[in-house]
Amino acid sequence: MEKLILRAAELIAQARKVVAFTGAGVSTESGIPDFRSPGGIWEKYEHVFYQEFLSSAEARKKYWLRSRATYPVIREARPNPTHLVLVELEKWVSWTA
């Protein structure tokens, strides 16, 4: 495992850009529920797509109703270890660039 970690570090150090792909679950540890799980936000509120948001006052109203329900949870959330590691990775990549 240590060799793999060292190889990953080498690849990151050599890269011009690095992207971390995560899923919705990365924030569940911070208390932010994912939208797709049973009982999630998308079961309670209709999806609002970008073009709908731009073109429809009704769609914007739906979006803001959902946001009003989710904001308190997001406001109280704090970074979890995954978030903190990604911050450190960003610092390290910036330092090595």
C-alpha cells in the first residue's frame, strides 16, 4: 500500500492540474444528507434544472423553497476529515506547482 501511496504522490506532484472526484456521500459525515437516498431532498422537492430556473418564476420559487429547507442543515455542517484532507492536498499541490 505504501508504494501505491508514494506513486500517487509522484503523479500528483508531476501533474499540471489535479481534480478530486467525490460523490454526495462525502458530505454526509458532516450531517448533510445526500439528495438521492430514500427520504432525500429529491423525494420531497421537485428537481429544478438550470434552464428552468432561468426561464420560469415558478421554477425559481420551487428552488428557493428547497433551499430554505436545506440551508439550516448546510449552515450547521462542519468540515469532516475528507474535506480537511482535500484542503491539505490542494495546499500541497499549490506548493509543488
